[in-house]
Amino acid sequence: MSRLEEFLRYFKEMGGIEELEQFKRDTQFVSEHWAELLGKYPDKWIGVKDGEVVAVSDDLKDLVSAIPE
């Protein structure tokens, strides 16, 4: 099995390429709204899903556990 095949199999097992595409869309949202997000959530960790802020925390571990599946 090639490295590419192994990589693609891994992502398929972990939720598929759609999960990677969702990550790309969410990071694009953060990039496009960076100044607004910094103003609204200063010194905070934010969780973004489907173009919306879904969790906010002072602590990264708490944020990760607060993000809905």
C-alpha cells in the first residue's frame, strides 16, 4: 500500500474526506472573520463549526470538551 493510499484510508476511517473539507471551511471562516472574532472574544479560545462559534473558553481543554459533536 502506498503512503497516499494509507493516508486516504486513515481519513476514511476517521470520518472521511468530508471531515477534512469541514476543517478547511471552518478555518476559512476564522480567517475571513479574524478581526471580528478577536474583538468579540479577546484572549479566549473559540470553537467553530459550520461557520458559527459553538464554544468559547479560557482553557483549551475545556473548549475541546465543550464543542458539540
